[in-house]
Amino acid sequence: MAKNLSKEVFIPLKIDMRVGRRPNIIKPDDYFARTHLMKLLVRARILEDQLTNASEISYAQFCLQHKISQRYLRSLISLNNLSPKIKKAIVEGYVPKHLSIQDITNCRFSSVWNEQEMWFFNKNSDDV
């Protein structure tokens, strides 16, 4: 059963970005389990920032440098447009059982956060 997520909350994530190492989420002391979806949210934010700062190279060259496909990069960057409530739920470890990571990354999200939240929290099996 979903927790009450009626307030929008900003959740700062600390990311260790030491040179020569992969970016890593720094876990809070009290709890936290790093899920694959949470890692994808962090990677999406990092890649979008890097893409924005790499104005001298093309989108295709950027993908080649990072050894990822353009389709994968588009699906990752779309995660940055998720509602803050959905991001908060993912960071807290809540993902509805009827949704897979592929459902979330492959879905073309509405830009209206209320519609996203209805899809995420109340999705019917025939809505795919």
C-alpha cells in the first residue's frame, strides 16, 4: 500500500564524483537501500548535466564517448522529467509491483505531473 505522498519534497542526493571513479550515491546514515532505478535516476541527472556542458560535440559523439546508445540516453534523460513525488517514492524504495524498470524507462511520460503520478501509483495492467 502506498504511503501518503501528498506533499512535494525536494530530496538532495549526495553523489561521490571523484576523478577516475564511477559516480556513486553516498548513503545517509539512518537507512537506504540503493536500487537499480535509483541509480538510473542519478545517472540520468549526471548524463544530462554532462550533455549540457558538452556543447562542442554532437549528441551521437556524446553517446559514443559514453558507450551508450542514443535510444538509451533518451530514455534515461526522460527520467529527469518525472514528478518529484515519483522521484521521492523511488528514493524511498517504493515502486509498485506491477511496474518494471523497463515500464518506467520506456514510457513516454506526460509533462503533467498529476498524470504521471496517476500512472505510477494507480496504474492498471491494461494501461501499457
